Amino acid sequence: MAGTGVTWLGTPTFPKAARAALGDTQLRRNLRKATHTIRDKRAAAVAELADWERLRAAGAAIKDSALANLDVHLERLEAAVTARGGVVHWARDADEANAIVLRLVRAAGADEVVKVKSMATAEIGLNEALLAGGVRPVETDLAELIVQLGRDRPSHILVPAIHRNRAEIREIFRREMPSASPGLTDDPRELADAARHHLRLKFLSARVAVSGANFAVADTGSVVVVESEGNGRMCLTLPETLITVMGIEKVVPSWRDLEVLLQLLPRSSTAERMNPYTSVWTGVTPGDGPRHFHLVLLDNGRTDALADEVGRQALRCIRCSACLNSCPVYERTGGQAYGSVYPGPIGAILTPQLLGDLSDPQQASLPYASSLCGACFEVCPVRIDIPRVLVHLRSKVVAAKSGASPEAAAMAALGWIMRDPRRFEAAQRAGSLARLLARQGRISRLPWPGSRWTSARDVPAPPRESFRAWWRRTRG
Amino acid sequence: MRVALFATCLTDTLFPTTAIAATRLLERLGCRVEFPLDQTCCGQMHLNTGYRAEAAQLAERYAAIFAGYDAVVAPSGSCAGMVREFHPELVTTSPPRNAAARNTYELSEFLVDVLGVTDVGAYFPHRVTYHPTCHSLRMIGVGDRPLRLLSAVRGLDLIDLPEAETCCGFGGTFAVKNAEVSTAMLADKMRCVAETRAEVLTAGDNSCLMHIGGGLSRMRVGVRPVHLAEILASTEEEPWPAPA
């Protein structure tokens, strides 16, 4: 069954959204600085480990093996969580998951929930669903809070406010945070302090917390959240009720698997040897932490993606965002142009697979949002061959097209020419006449669709003689 | 050694001097070079745009045409990458399935790994900067082979390109489907190239050189794009540009 949510309603196709983003010079400056900084730091953190390539291979193998027996591991996880006093819920799509969470929050008698940063809840649009049901969600991760207060959209998996600089954040805090001082400066420490005061009140009063999960261990029913700010630890331990929404691909068989994944994730995402906070809990423990624990297992298109032999590797993703930071396209457009909570290279292969409708122009534009340079694959800690999946999805886009298009006609014609060397040579001779359009050895203007090229680049004038003509003349 | 030159459709059509240079270079190094006239295209553009069936037909042709050679040499990391990475899964009928794909080399790989040379006896008295193209770097892993070849060229002043490993924004049909993003990437690449104050920009792929060169010529930046094969073919007796 196809997933729902994931993209924002009314988002234009990638080329259109990218055009708008490229015009925002402040955005480009913010992004360039942020991505280059974290890119360099990651490279240094990874270079410390002599066995990094073997770790990557192990990470990929662990996730592949978990995915190959996903049904078994999920049922083992359910049994273990239940045995330790937790309650497991199964959600087919975003609507089901949202309804479950809303029902649980109401049952707990809460009208406000504190949230740990979570991609799964962003994917299903939980905040919007909670608001519609009369419940206020409060994001407690600093960057998520900036996005939420700014009534903005996230643009990065790890750093959702990466498109904002300090001055912009100060303005958002001054405007939207009741406890913020009017004299607030853009000093990072002052900004963090303002957020800390604002959030402390929320942590101490919340009765329900909602989180995602980085991993879950089937053997013991333990759930893992890694984070940097300590806000997650507050949410996971203070409220009476904890609701965790987790994509079904997050399960691993055993603790031994975490040994590898917990090395790969922090170095790839924040360029740290270890993330500051790693919270692990198993069901409920009397007298310690939440008294009620609910685990919502979310499909939302994942089993469909799993059925695709090439595309399924996207489900290995551990949400580190190294592919975003290394992507030359992402660096220039930012995350919002992808129209999805999953931006960048991983988003370009994950979003269309979760939603499963490649006849939709926006989804169909995502696999083409790449020059296939391969920088993403090079840094992926679980070796997802993103360029290969992009190419695979492009063929599915073409297959999903109904009717004739100028592109399909051109491709068919080119294919027909290339299948026969005589036709190819005739086309070369005909094309060679284009040199008559050239001035000083270059052509600066071509009619559409060539104009998409000559808008910014010249074309070299075709030579009088192709190589094969030269070969025949001199060697034939 | 029976070596076939796979010129690639782009170089055959628009950049014959590169294929002529590759031929002369390989012959100078003792290879018997053949150019099977049935060859056309490896199918990369079709595959990467989503037209898998057309790509598979072209891959089948490639496998049949190049099956009998000891080595197939392409002056392109991108096309060699396509052949090695994707042809094995596209070709289903021509036995033995992977022979042509396995034996296909990008030029610098062939020179360094198969012929075992880094000094090819070239002479090129110019300031040169080298752009490692994405597919040569990350798909087939040529590493520093092109730089080792360039370093051994007499008279050549090799200048480091800043942010060298960043994509120039070409990406095949990406350049027209996402023209604005492509152009933004190109602008940064051109800035880095201009910073080197090199006379010549070289690379192992004419597609990327056509993209960067097309931008440089539009911006009237006086840096000439020259394929690696042409630099390596250039000698004191027959300096580049060689007469056809």
C-alpha cells in the first residue's frame, strides 16, 4: 500500500522550486557555508577510523539482513516490547498513525505534547494532525523549534533550520517566544539560553512526549534515540506517557548490530565520534521514566519500497544526512525545493518510493534532481548506491508516462539513429551543417530545446569531418 | 595486443581531434589500434534519462561489436563507467555476457594499468589545470592516474584546481532538465578554473569539458578546454594542436 503525507501539498516540481531557491542569495550563502563546514568536519571524523570502509560494508550488510527478514524481526520486537509492559500499534499509513497518536494523547488527558526531533512524525504530518485535533505539539530540538516558531518548513534532515542564519533566528525568537528578551542578540549562547528557558517550562509541565526512533532491537524490545541537545532525554524520561512513532525499517535483530551503526551514524551526521546523548529504553520500568509506553510501527509505503529489488536499499538509510551535505545540487537549492520532509539525494529516492505515484509530476521530478555525480554514494555510511536507484526510478518515471511526449519522441529517434552506423553517420553529416551557425568556432544560440543549453553555455561548432570520416579517409 | 578504440558518440561527432590523438598516442606506445566502424553509442544518455529499453539495445550492440578484442579503450570515464557498471545488467543475449564490459578501459586506466606507463613521452609547454570528472573519479575510480600522466609531461606546468572534485553541473540531460541548477554549479566551477590562471583546462571526458568550456567561452574566460588524450599525444615533433 502506498504511503501518504511526506510531501507538502501544492509544491511545484523540482526544477521550478529550484529556480525560486536559486534566486535567494541569502539562502545560497547560508547553505554554502553550512554544508561546506559539516562536509569538511565529516571527512576529518571519518578519516580517524582505519576500518571505515569495512564499517560501511558491515552497516549495509546488517541493514540488508534485517530488511530481508523484516516480518520476523518486527514480530519479535512486538513480543519483547509487550513483555516489558509497552503497547505496540501497527499503522498502515500516515492517517492511521496520526489517529492512533491523537487517540493516545487524548486518553492521557493532555492538550500539549513535547516532541523529540523525529523524521517519522514529520513524514506523517503529525503536528498538523494534532493541531487539528486540539493538541499543541511543541518541538524541543532547537532547529525544529526554530522551524516551528517561524511557521517554516524544514530544509534538512539533521539541521532543519540550516537555511537560517543567526540574525534570522534572533528575529524569529524575538517575535514568537514570549519569554525572549527584546534585547536578545544573535550570539549563539544567548540564543541557546533563550530556547532553554522557553523549553524548560514545557518539559516540566508536559504529560505526554512523542518521539521517533533511530533503532529498535528485536531481541530485547529496546528502542534507541540519539541526539545532541539533551532535549530528547528530557522528553523520554519526564512525562508520564511516551509515544514513539517508528518506521518499520528501523528494527535490527540484536545489540551487536548497534555496535556498527552507532559508529557510523554520529561520524556521518554531526561529525562526532559519539553523539552526546544516546537514550535506550525497554518497555516501562516502575518508578523510573514514563509509566506508559506506546510504540507505533509505521509502514507508510515501506513494504512497497521493500518489494523493489533495486529501490529497497533506500530503506537502509539511518538518516545521517551526509548525502545532503555532500550534494552539489542540494548545496545550491536547499531542502525545501524537494517539496518533501526528506530532501536531498536520499529524499529524491525515498519520497517517490514511499508515495509510489510516479505519474505525479512533482514525485516524477525528484529522481531527475541530480547530476549523478556520485558524491552521495561516496559518503553514505550504509552504502546506498543513490545514483543507481535514481537511474532505476527514472526508468520507472518513463514507464509511468502516458501518451507521447517530445522527449520520448526525441529519445526514440536518437535510439533509432544510434542502432545503425549508416544512420549515425548520416546524422553526423547533417549535424555538421550546424557549423554554418557558428561564429568564431562556437554557437551561442539554439532553438528550443537546445536553448536550455545555450542559455548559459556555447556549443562548439561541429567539425567538417567526424572521427569516423577521418578514420575512413586515412586508414580505410 | 589487439586494441579497439571506442571513440564515444560525442567525441566521434564533435571532438574528432581527441580520438585522433588517442589513436596516435596508443600507436606510439606500440598498440595496434582498430576502430570498428559499426560502433555508435554506449546508451548512457538513454539509460540516465529513463529510457532503459533503448539503452539495452545499444548495450547489446556494444557487446557484440567489441567482443573479440583484448581491450577496448574509451577517451571517457563516463562512457567507460556506463559500460562497466551498467552493461552487465543490460546485456542479456550476447554471450559471453561481460567480455566487452570487462575489457573496457578509460584511457588513463589503460595507459597506467595495462600498458604500465606514466611517462608517455609527451611535450606540452603550457599551464594546465585538471578537472577530475565525476564518473572517472567515483564510478570507475581512476584516482590519481591522470595526474601522474600529466606530471610526467615535459614542459607542462600543472596547477591544482580548487574544489576539484565537485561536479561541474553537466550530468547529461540534467544540464537541460535542471538548467538553472546546472548553471549555478557551472558558475562555481568556472570561478575555480579562472582562479588557477591556467591556459588549459583538461579532463578525461569531453562531455564535461564541453560544458565547462561552453561556459568559459560564453564568459570570455581565456582558458581552453583540451582533452587529456590531446595533451598526452602532443610531442616536440608533433605539437598540439595536431594537423588532421
